[in-house]
Amino acid sequence: MDNATYVTLTRLSGLKREMQVIAHNIANTSTTGYRREGMVFSEFVVGGRGQDTSLSMALGNTRQTYQTQGELTQTNGNFDLAIEGDGFFQLETPQGLRLTRAGMFTPNAAGELVNMDGHLLLDAGGAPIFVPPDARSIVMSGDGTFSADGQPFAQVGLVQPVDPVSVTRAAGTLFVVDGDVEPVFQPRLRQGFLEGSNVDPMPEIARMIDVQRAYEQGQRLLEREDERIKNVIQTLGR
Amino acid sequence: MKALHIAATGMSAQQMRVDTISNNLANMSTSGYNARRAEFADLHYQQFARAGSINASDGTVLPTGIQLGLGVRPAAVSMQIQQGALAQTNGDLDIAIEGKGFLSVTLPDGQAAYTRDGALKRTGDGLIVNSEGFEVTPGIVIPNDARSISINADGEIYAYFTGQVQPQLLGQLTLTGFANEKGLEAIGSNLFLETEGSGPGFDAPPGTDGLGTVRQGYLEESSVDPVREMTELIKAQRGYELNSKVITAVDQMMGATTQVR
């Protein structure tokens, strides 16, 4: 049985996955509303033949999405909205309801607010937000109420998933919720700002170096193990 | 190793950001220019272990599963619609639009194009055209013997003649508004075309239907903020370097893999 090699192998393939996560985080340092992703390794114990022997392998089998606040950048755009604190914007997509933190919206040809991929932004009641075309100034208050020339016309609906674990990611900085969502209590929004990515490059680079060195360590171990087996074969086969 | 390709998507995204910034800085003095900004979104996710899949024979399920992202893509390069500062030029055919709306001109092929650049000129026949020589709607002609002209906030053009006290109304400029100005297609020379995304343009006199007013003797400056562009440039350059570091690290890991035996 060549357990040492197999254990190292699980570690190496896990590290390759972690490297992919780091590369993805770094590639998205400039993505509006992106959320940093982490990898969690867990021990995977395989029972051995005897009473006291068992073998533990490292398995990267869960991921973690960090929901810390990203930096706010001033853009002065009328429909550039940033969420302060908890909550997500609701988008209507052909695949159903999606959540996002990327608050860059624009009216479409019909005057409804959409995101950059053309998905409709929903208000607190779950309906699309129609912007009056003849409005001279559009102002949003801190709780997400839009008003045109002083007349309120819609309120942006912020929600959060009831079960935070039920959220998975989809392309386009979207999140898919498997369970129910609930409105956020006292939403806080800012007009004219966009929330950047919450990836901090420093820890990512540190993690990257860490992963790279750990990978090299694993490779050395494989090399030693190979030599050891070679020695065993040479010595015993003499 | 997918990390190589992921880092490559990151590098090309930052490259695109630098392209956008350099175009903004090059147009710092272009009248009526609106700054552009590159926006990004993450790419698809690979599902390794779906959240909720069964992890053990006793029915334990994975709470989060594994999803591995595949990098970044450019989502949009959008115009930052902003009123630029007004610079006084005192030119009688220099007009600035205060508020929403575009002047419309007729291209040589008969199509309408829209512009915020109000540095208008006149042809030898007295027709009002833009800097490129395209006729400004609705095709107002200034008589050769006009002493001076004046344009009021509503876009009405008056001409004064020698020996006459009362000015003569020559015509009124119209502005065109769009539901989604960001959806217009830029074709260079400060001109835009209507698209599906912008919605159909509606023509109205200045100061009505939510459109802005015009101001004679001023030009709208570029809305590019050099300080902001420089900080963006620094961020883009560092982002590029970070991604290239990932490529180096992955390369070394692959080197280590080949040295296992």
C-alpha cells in the first residue's frame, strides 16, 4: 500500500483548486460588487485494516463567500447605487430571481431600470422600476426611494436570503437563492456610488505564495517517497 | 491548470481598463465629451460538488459545495453622463446645452446623428452646420447681411440688421432627448447614433419635456476628471501586475509538477 503518495496527491489537487480560487479573486479585483471566495479544507478519514490504523486525507470540499463590505467609489451616476451594510438588489432574469450587489443600472429603451446585462431591477413590491422620461432630476434617498422632481415614484427593494447558506454564485456577479428571501430591515443605499470588489490583493498574494510553497513541499515529499521505494526495491531485491 | 487562463482573463480586463482611461485622457479637451468607464463581471462557475449533495451515507449534505470561478469578463464600457463645465468663448454660434438633450445633425447619407458639441459654424450660404460641416436640424440659414445674431435659452435664433430696431426670428433649434442616453452608439467626431438600447429620440424645443436650455457664447467642456483617471490608471496597472504574478506562481507550480519524477 502506497498511502503516503495518495495522501500527498489529495493535498496537491486541493492546492490546485485553491490556486484557481485565488486566481479568480485576483482577476476580479476590479469587478463591481464581486464577493471574495475562499476554500475550506476538511479531513477525510479512511478506516484502515487494523484497530488503530486509519488514514486521513485532505479534501477541499466546501467554499466560503465573504460578504464583507467593498469600498465605495464615487461615480456621480444617477443610477449608480451602492448598498451600505446587508442586502442585495433583486433582478428579474429569464432564469428567475437573482440577487446582486453590483448596483450599476441604466434605463432601457422602455424606460425601465436594468443592469449591464439587461436584467430588470425590481422594487420593494417585486415590480420593475419605471423612470419617468421627462424627469429633470432624479434623486434617491438613503432608504432607496426614488423621486423625480420631488415626487416619489419607486423604492428599490433590498432583500437578503433567510438561510445564508442557500446562496450559490452565477456568472455576472449574480447570486442564486435556493430558499426564501426576506426584505432588509432599514436598507441603506447611496446614490452616485458603486461598491467595488471586496478582494484585498495583499492577503490574496500571501495566500498565493503559501499555496505555491505548500505545493512544492508536496512535490518534494513525492520525490522522497519515490526514492524510498526505489531503495526498498534495490535493498530487498539484492 | 485553469489558474493560468483565469489570470489571463484578469490581465486582459485590466488592459481594457487602461485602454478606456487612455481614451478619456486623450479627450480631456474635447468639447462635449463624456468620460467612459469599463465595467467587469465574473465569468461562469464550474460546479465540483453541488451544494446540498449527499456527503455521507447517513444523509449529511454539503452545506455549500464547491464552485470554482473561471475569471472575469468585460460587462460594459459605459458613458458617465455628466454635465461638463461651461467655458465662455463669446462666439456667437458657440452654444452649450445646460441639462439633458442633444443637437441633431444630418449625416451626408441622410441619417440623423446627435451631438453635445455646440461649436457651430456657418457655410458660405449661411446654413448653420457643425464643425464637420453637417447640417444642424432644422436647417436654419443666416442671411449674409445680418449684423449680428443672438440665440436665447429656448434656442430661438434672431438676426439683427442694419437700420432695423426689431430683430428678425430666423428659426428655433430643437433638441433630442433619449430615455437611455448611455445606450447611444458613439461614432467619433463627437457624434452619436440612435440604437435599440437608447430608445427612439424625441424632438422638442429646448427647455421643454425635461430637456435642457441652450446658452450662447459658451461651450461645454469635456467631463473627464484627470485626478480620477490617474488613480484609476494606478489601480489598473497594479491589477495587471497582480495577475501577472499569479501566472508566474502557476508556472512555478507546473515546473514543480514536472519535477516530481
